[in-house]
Amino acid sequence: MESLLYLDGVTVSFDGFKALNGLSLVLQPGEMRAVIGPNGAGKTTMMDVITGKTRPQSGTVLFDGGTDLTKLRENDIATLGIGRKFQRPTVFEHLSVWDNLELALKAPRGPFSTLMWKAAAEHRARINEILAVIRLGDRRDRLAGGLSHGEKQWLEIGMLLAQEPRLLLVDEPVAGMTDAETEQTAALLRDVAETRSVVVVEHDMHFVRALGVKVTCLHEGSVLAEGSLDSVSANQQVIDVYLGR
Amino acid sequence: MRMVLPGGLDRSKLVLPILLLAAAVYVPVAVLLIPEGSPFALSVHSAGLFGKYLCYALLALALDLVWGYCGILSLGHGAFFALGGYAMGMYLMRQIGPRGVYGHPVLPDFMVFLNWQELPWYWYGFNHFPFAALMVLLVPGLLAFAFGWFAFRSRVTGVYLSIITQALTFALLLAFFRNDMGFGGNNGLTDFKEILGFELQAPGTRAALFAATALALALCYLLAAWVVSSKAGKVMTALRDAESRVRFLGYDVERYKLFAWTLSAMMAGLAGALYVPQVGIINPGEFAPAASIEAVIWVAVGGRGTLTGAVIGAVMVNFGKSWFTSAMPEFWLFALGGLFVLVTLYLPRGVLGLVSDLWSRAESHRRRRPDDVPQASP
Ligand SMILES: Nc1ncnc2c1ncn2[C@@H]1O[C@H](COP(=O)(O)OP(=O)(O)OP(=O)(O)O)[C@@H](O)[C@H]1O
Ligand SMILES: [Mg+2]
């Protein structure tokens, strides 16, 4: 089967410091992958490379068989179907919850299309559907800036759903969430992963266990171990640099 | 439920245009028909003054579109205003025809004075009003487009962008000061006689110019309100607050900025074009960086990101300026600076923000209606 995301030998250096060092990672269509690793391992940088925010010095980054992501701009990569949730929740604080979702909704992105845009019944239905999934139905007219931290995280996940991406990159989705919210988020991501590929970065091992998917452990910009959570967490090197601390 | 007009325009956005429309009717009547002694009468001079305020209001509106919604703090919007003004000034110069001091059939006085033999090519066509009117929009629009294309593509933002907008207007200031540019050097363009065949000093013409300005402001306000209430306007608000997040949603941020920036420059150009026949002169002083900074203060005072606030701020501050400069001219700059400091420290949302805070406080004293369903979507 053709891979959806293919990273090979990706190196990113900031003033000589290698944030990524020959990183390789392959993701199949429909696959969910958890990425773990100590602070500064390069997890966020990997997402920056995939989404066009950071250009690698060397290496290959291919999407959907042949598209070279290192040549494209952020917005073009996003319209290819790659959605991203940031480590710090970033929603549009001065827009309502509804408007946040409406902006994310899959629809033409040019200024003249959006100038003339009118939400059709199907769009409203889709937004309502997402509001139900992220449990923000009663908050839809509130400004997103007034939401709690956890609610912002969920709104951002809702925005990703609205984008209908083929690949979802989620950076620390449960940071700052309560245990109950963490469980709900794990369930939500498993649902999402039924129809698309997902890469989740997370430090919370309970959460990673709840996902129950293949795990990649990064360290100093390259892959230290890869496999089931049990095999990775039994790996001595992983214990030394990450889990054992 | 708030009433929503077609295109998502909120009904409250009609208040200002209706007031402007009323002014466009009232002022000409008060100037031309109401006898002088009546308390409702208005002098030609006041009509001209109000017309000038409305031109400033249009410039402020244009600025708010980019600053209040896209987060682009332009310190050079006066450049677009002045270019629109020069385009109109060139038309008015050509209207003088052979009635200049030197009586040359084609050349404006300053060209005769400089011993120019023929009209420079870029003055061609300005004897036709439709051509000049087109240039009023096109020249600022194209300059803004070119400037924005390079600045936004290279991702210049924040203070750096503000500084290069300031540099832009400063460069134009220096250029327009030069006699060999062919725009009248530091005297600029003046001594206008007629517009569209009507004598410029006639009360009827002055009244009509005021009405035209009020109408232009009303229309531009509606256009801007429509833009910012559309989904494109929400993209602009979003990119003002979290630009890179908007990119990762798949929006080409540069195209949105370029659109708002160019539209804004064209509005500023229109404001300048309406200003020149009412004040009777355009000179390089309009390019002065201080003029652009003053416009920023109007918007801040009125309340940024509201459109209405920009209009209110421009009128209020300029009203104050007229009063100050006749009562105690030497203090005006201090008053303006003090006002800016006060607003930044104590009224971050401007006068309009203060009013709406007071209003909602009064409102919360009353009992809230239980069926007060907020709206954002049907
Ligand atoms: N723009 C940048 N300039 C300089 N150094 C950077 C930049 N971005 C990241 N780094 C460095 O690269 C390394 C990898 O950072 P990255 O954010 O990818 O780590 P991470 O695995 O996401 O860590 P965390 O778990 O703390 O989020 C860090 O040492 C970081 O300081
Ligand atoms: Mg990180």
C-alpha cells in the first residue's frame, strides 16, 4: 500500500543545533500514530516541517505518494488536506465559537469566494454536528476567547474536524485537561482516526495507552524506537532518556 | 433577535449612513435656502469645514479597515490620500485652461513659470473628469497593490511594516517637493476655478461637494461594513489575532491583506480627491508623516476595529483641532499627544468602546429578557 506520509532523512538545524537529525517516519492511510519523546526531542519541529512552517535543510517529505511538501506554502499544504492542532491552543479569540468552526469548514479559501460566501443548510448542519461532538453546542455564540482552556482545546479539535483533513497532526491535545476530558479526547481521536490518518504527540502515557496505537519515540531529532507501546516502553534506551526520568 | 440584512449586514450598520444621508440633504438646504439669520442656516464656510471633516472620516475609515481588522498599522495612509488629492488637483488645474495668470492655453501656471514647453505625458487625460476620477482610485490602488505585494509576500509585519509605510509616504513627500516632478513643487496645485463647469467658490458648488462627500462616506462605510461582516472579514479578524493559525487552515493570508490594503488605499484616495476641491489646494504637506500619524490617532480615539469609531474619532478630533487652533494654536500638538496617551492608557477601545461599556452597564441594570437568545447563526 502507498504511504500517506513519508519522511526520510529529514534534518533541521537552528544555528547549527540539529532539532531534527535524519528523521524518518512512514504513515499509512487511515493509520493513527502516537509520537512520544522527551522535551526538545523535535516532535513539534517535525510537525512544523510537515506543515511548511519550517523548511528542512535536507531530507524528503512526501504526502500522498508524490507531493513534495518542502516546496509548498503553509496554506497550500493545508488545502491538500493536512490539518494541525498546535501545542498551545490557538483559536480566534475575537470570533464566536460558531465563526471559528465556519472559518475552518471545508470550503473555497480565496478572498472573493469568502466575500460572497453564504452558509448553506448543509454547512450549518455540519457545524451543528461538530458542536455536538465537541460538546460546545450551548457555547456557540460565545466569543472563543471566553472559553476555558479545555474548551479551547476541544474547539480546536472541532476546527480540525470541520477542515476534513486527510491527515491530522495533533500536538499535545490533552495538556491541561482533566482526567475525564482526557478520556473523552482519546475516544474522540479514535473516532476521527477511523476515516483519516492521525499523528498525535503526547507526553501523557495514560492517554497514549488509551489510544492503543503504534508508538514512535523521538530523541534528539531522530527515531529511538518504534512499535507497540509495550515494546517501546520496554526498550532500555527509551527508559533511559524518557520514561525513566 | 437582531435584524440581519441581506449579506449578513447588521441593521445597526445603517444608522451612520442614514445620518450622513440626512446631512447630505440638510446642509445644502441650510446653506442655499434657509435665510441667513435663522438658527438653522449654515454658512458656506461651515459647510466646507464639515466637508473636510468627512473627508478625514473617510480616510480614518480606510485606515480602520486595515488596522482594525487586519492588524496592519499603516503610518503612511496619508500617501494614498494625497495621491487621490493630486489626481483631482490635476483635473482642477487643467480646468483652469487659459485663465491662468500667464494665460497659457494648456500649461498650468507653474509649468510656464518653470519654462516648460509642453505638458508632460502623465498630465494627459486629466482634462477629462472621468479619466481623473478613475486615476483617483487607480493610482493609490496600484501603488498599494505593488507595495503590499512585496511587503506581504516577504512577510514583513508589525513595527517593520509600519516603518516602511512611513518611509513610503516620506519618500513621496520628498519627491513631490521637487519642481522637476511636474506637480508644482512645494506650492502644489492651487488657484482652481471650476469643477465640472461649476464655479468652485459658488455656494451651490460647495454645498454639492459636501453632499457628495457625505454620500461617498456613507457608501464606503456600507461597503466596508459589508466586507468585515462577510466570511472574508472574519478571516481578516482571525489573521489579525493569529496569523499563522489562519495559514494552517488553508487561507492565503497575503491575498487577504492585499485585498483589504488595496481597497483601503482606494478609499483613502477618494477621500483625498473630495478634500482638494473643498480646501482649494493640494501640496506635498499632505504626504508629511505627521499627517498619517494623526489619522492613526483619530482611529484610536474613536475606537479601532469598529468602523463607526473611526468616523466618530476623525470628526471629533478635527472638531477639537479647529477649536484649538483658533483659540490656542500653540497647544494643539500637546493636546493631540496628550489625547493619544490618555486614550491608549485608559480607553483602549476608544470613545465608542467607552460608550458601549456604559450602555451595557445600564442595560444590565434592567432585567434581562429570558428569551434573549444570542444570535450568530439561524
Ligand atoms: N525556531 C527555533 N529556533 C531555534 N531553536 C528551535 C526552534 N524551534 C525549536 N527549536 C529547538 O529545537 C528543539 C526541538 O524542539 P521541539 O519544539 O520540536 O521539541 P518537542 O519535542 O516538541 O518538545 P516539547 O515536548 O517540549 O514540546 C528544541 O531544543 C528547541 O529549543
Ligand atoms: Mg512540542
